[in-house]
Amino acid sequence: MVRFTVLASGSKGNCTVVTGGRTRILVDAGLSCREIFRRMKLADEEPGTLDAIVVTHEHQDHVSGLAVTARKLGIPVYFTEGTHRAWMRWLTPRRQMTCVQWLERCREEAARLAEDDADEVAGEPDEGDGLAETGGAAELQARTVEAEPAGPAKEPTWLPAVEYFQAGQAFQIGDIAVSPFTIPHDAADPVGFVLQAEGVRMGVATDLGYVPPNVKAQLKGLDLLLLESNHDLEMLRDGPYPWSVKQRVLSRVGHLSNDAASEFLKKEYDGQAAYVILAHLSESNNLPELARMAAERALEGRASLLANQLLLAEQHQPLSPVYF
Ligand SMILES: [Zn+2]
Ligand SMILES: [Zn+2]
């Protein structure tokens, strides 16, 4: 059985559970661990059966619960090396650490945990919900100060295991094949994914400023497409964000607008997916009806696409699981 469950999507947190065969992975962990577990149970998913976490990029709305979740479950995290380094810098902003030093530190920590009862890690306080990624430098500063390590036992970057992947090179996690591809976004080394299990292909493409040719090429022959539809252009222009943030969202490394998403659906999308899920909708600069209308308009001129089911991922509650 293949199952795709969006637990949360938007600038306050992104997290999706993908099950294929006997393997279950999280794509991003942008909610607190407690909230991830709570939503998994709501969606009838068992947190204890997760095998790994794969990360698209280091923005807070994709990683805020990453370390705690990986530690509680003792599961590996799959990053690109650039994303892993950026994530470590985010958590330890005042410390310079090479990857070799980091690995050494992890070894020390693993040895220490093996000696102890290991319960103190499981008992660590949970992290709060992520701030909006456009929340501004002041909020980021507040988080990073809070994340300063109190000692080796509280090493914030410690993970049970880390696996590196590269965009363009597919890899396997149990029964799920993962193909990462580069996306244009203002992060260190951001990626989207095509996940394949039991012959079912699922594309994850959020946090991208536009749809470049390599992404268009990846999003073909899918059974499910999770596509960003971040903002309505007029709402963003007239909305509450400062000018600099508006520029960032609108830029080629920002976020995909409703118009850009529907342009892709109209002109490039091959219409093969049974499900199209609009995702990463802005709560300040978009309305679900606007995103839906734009996508429906793009699809309606193409009779062959009427079989596509259009869903909207939500920020505050999980979407009903999609089964194949
Ligand atoms: Zn992002
Ligand atoms: Zn994001």
C-alpha cells in the first residue's frame, strides 16, 4: 500500500508522511515533535514506525522539529551536505565547526548515550512550533539564542544518524525510491523530491521562486503532485509584509504564486496525476478559494484533466491520507 499524508503545509510548518511497502518516511519536520506525533495519530499513522526523515531545505518551517523527532525515534536524517551545514549553522550561530569536528562530536555523544540510560534525550523538552519563515531577523535571533547549547548533553545538532544525498542522484530508503532535484529558493541547497513506491510516483515541489526546466522535467508521469500555490499577487502587494519581504517572496528564489502554479498546470503539466495537492499557501497573502479557483481555471480548459482531484493542504490540520 502507498499512502501520502500531508500533516501540515505553509509558512508555519511543513511535514508529510509517505508510506510505501514496509517503509514510512517523513518529508520535512517543520512542526514540533509533539505536534508531528499528534497529527500522525489523528491521521491514523503510527509515529513509532517511521524509518527516516528527508529534508528539502533548512528553513525553519521545514526543520523546527527535526532534531527532537529524529532523536526520539532514533532514525536517520537525509540531507544534502549544504543543507546539513546550514542547519548546523542555524542551531549554533556563534560556533565554527567543520563537518569532521561535527562527526567527532556526534561520536562522543553516541558513546555517552550508550553509557547512560539514554532516557534523558527522550525526555528533552519539545520545541515550539516554527515561526513563519518570513518572520524577520529579530525572531530568528530570539530562536538562535534559545538554541545555544547548555553543554555536550544538550548538543542541539546531534542526530542519531545522517545520510547525505545530492540533487540529481536517486537513492533508496527501504521500499521508497527518492529522486531529489534542485529547486530555485533562497536556501543553501534546496531540493524537491519525486518519491516512488510500488510503481506509484509522487512529486513534492514547494518553496520555489519559479518552475525551471529541470523541475518541469521531473514533474512528469506523476500519480500525485504536491505543488506550491503560495500567494495571490494582489494580496501580497497590498498585504502586511514589509517591502523587503515582499521582494523576497516575489523573487526568482522566493515562492510560487497562484498564477505561476496555474501557468505550470496549464502549459507544462501532463495531467497524469490522480491527485494535485496545492500546498504552502500563505495565510497572510492568499485565500484557499483563490488558489483553488486559479488551479481549476488552469485545468478546466483541458478535458483530459477532469479526472484530476484537486486538494488543498492545510496549515493547522492534517489532510486526509491519499491512498494508492
Ligand atoms: Zn523555504
Ligand atoms: Zn517553506
